Amino acid sequence: MASSLCRRAIFQVSRRPFYMSACQATKGDGGFADPLDHATGLEKAELLAHLAGNDDPFDTKVMKRGPGTKDKPNLVGSYFKSRLVGCVCEEDQMHINWMWLHKGQPRRCECGHWFKLVERAPFPAE
């Protein structure tokens, strides 16, 4: 009895039709749609900045220090009045010295390098 029920269940499942549909892209050449067509807001502005050649539109990459003297401090861009900055004083060091920079007030790190906050224009969001 149990074997006939199993046979019947397997037979019923195997008789069901199996449908597949191919995913059609919106472009005529058969490729996928351009992500720029679907992006909005900051994501679209970031993609446009990458197309224009700006690989770091939000200033998040690590900067190399310059001379860092009081007369020529390392300039750090910010969209706000203050920014948290980390300084790796020695090349082999694993510790980061964190400090707050405020607009108009250059600041000296423990290693002797000077940093100054400069204002940047806000990132354009369409």
C-alpha cells in the first residue's frame, strides 16, 4: 500500500509541466541595462564622478603626508566644520593617533606634523 502511494506521488510530480523563461534585458543588444539608468541621488552622483575621473568623491582614501610644517600644514578637506583625522606617525607603526580638526585652527600631531582643515564644496546630489 505504501509503495503504491509513493509511486503515485512520484508519477504525479513527474507529470507536472516544467516552465522556464529567459530573462530578457532591456537593451536591444541582449546585454544588461546600464546601472547609471537606474541609479538616483547620491549613488548616481557617485557614478557620474567615477565617469568624470574622480575615484574618491567622498574623500575616504588614505592621504600621504606632505611636509607638515606650521607654515605648510597638511591640508585635509571637509564638508563640515570639523573632521576626525588619524595620523600614522611612523611607517611601521600599528597605532593611529586620532585628533579632531576644526575649521580655522591648525593642529599639531604628537609626531610634529601639522594639519589644517580646508572647506570643500558639498558633494552634488541630483
